Amino acid sequence: MKRRNLKWLRIELPVVAALLLFAVLPAIAKDQGDKSKPPTPGASIDTSQYVGSDTCKTCHEDIFKNFEATPHWKTTLNHKGPEWQGCEACHGPGKAHVDGGGDKSKIFTFTGAKTEEISKRCMSCHEFGEEHANFDRSQHNKNGVSCIACHSPHHAKERQFLLVEKQPLLCYTCHTETKQDFSRPFRHRVDQGLVQCTDCHNQHGGFLTKQLRATAAQDQVCFKCHADKAGPFAFEHEPVKTEGCISCHSPHGSTNPRLLKRAQVNLLCLECHTLTQDSGVPPVPSFHNQSQKYSACTMCHTTIHGSNFDHFFFK
């Protein structure tokens, strides 16, 4: 039986090896033929295919001047190799492009390229660090928004982050449904430049809904400005720790004072504090006759965000 198995292996192994070789060869040939691929760490690079940024400058002088005024010029000081330096760090090796008299098909051009190709090329350098680490799972990436939809390496209108337009106008080009919120009577002053969209949202992606920079339970985003509401408190208002600030407030803008979701504070409180105890929260006491002229629950329960003195949030 053992001899039969050995004979079978001697026949099968060469066949399997040949099939694997035929499967791998096209991929190897494709990889070698695509000279404009972004550099892969640890991969062998043919340095003779790189001509340097000074050669690019001879034809693209205006673009090179813009390039020199951006943080990307620092790539010319990179000592990891020519594939990480200057123009060719983004556009790939330029020898074939130069030898072809400026043939655009011989080099990677961002115009008309697929969004995933563009973002992959940018992320080959910018994938490190907390800010960009989750770009692959971001809503922008999933919806086909590439890096150059917001950033321009050559023709940026905003020097910081090379934005094609300043905030919030850049965000409004897509998020038109949010723009109207900042025109309401009570709103965060985003249009005035006191708050930016990216103060609360990580445009490059994350694990949280709405690409927020913190969870609702933590509300660290809100507490950066509203530090007096952060606590910790001896007596906490439960919604602050479960749903967060947005359980009562509309974060972008509202027609109600203090960005509240309801015009009347009583109605907002009664969404949780019902007349019964089935909901698990303290019910409305019998002496709180809501048909009478109670201006608002917070007239008495003044420290509604949390208190160190009273579990009813009295002052």
C-alpha cells in the first residue's frame, strides 16, 4: 500500500507544480509590466527607471513651483529610495514617459483614474497614524470618494491639508442635507468658522457611526467645548451615559433653544419619564400636574446633566 501511495505522489506532484506555475506566471508578468504601480515595501525596485524631480521640472515648471510650496516637497529629502521621492513618489517611474516625449500612457496620471487606485497610491504613504488608519472602512471610501476629491497636491486653495476648498464649503458640496441645519436659529457656529466639521467627525473613517471621533456614551467630542457638562458626577443623568448628548440635543442645529429636539422641555422629559414605571426610569410624580402651568422641568431640576449634591438634580 505504501509503495502504491509513493508512486501516486511521484505522478501527482509534478502536475500540481506545473498548474501552480501557470497560475502564478500571468500575475508576475502583470506586476512587472505595470511600472507605475505604487512602491511596495521590501520589493526590489529598478532605480534606472526613475529620472528625478529635476527632470520633471523641465516640462512641468508651473506645477513644480506649486509642488515646492506644499509639504510634499519634503519627499525629495527621503533617503529610502527614488521610488519615494518627489513627483515619482506619486506618479511612478518617469523614464518611459520622458523617452516617449511626454506620453501620458507611460506614467500614472490621476485624471480619469479609478478612485481605489488613487486612494491606494495616496495611502501608500498616509496609511500610518491614527488619523488615516481606517480610511478603507470610511464612508467616503465606500462611496467612491477618493483623496483628491478633497485634497489637491498641486492646486490647493487651502495650504493646510491641501484642501481644494475651505471648510465647511468643501463638506457642503456633498452634504447638502446638513447645510440647512446650520442656518437654523440655534446652531453650532460652523459657518462662522468657530467650529469645523472635522472637530466632531473623522473624515478619514473610524469604527463609530457618522464617523464620529468619540462614542455617544463618552461624548468626548462635545466635552471638548462643554467641559462643565463632563463630570464625573455623584448623581448622573442616565441618558448622558447611554445615548449621549444627542438624546436631547440636535448637534447641528435646531429651531429650539439650546439645540433641543422639542420646543417644550416638559415634552422632551416625558419621552422617558412616563406616568408608569414600566420603562425602568423614575415616573412623573402625581403632584406634577402637566396640565397646569409648569414652565419646564429644568426650572426645578436645574443641574439636569448631573449633580454632586442631589439625585433629583436640584441645585
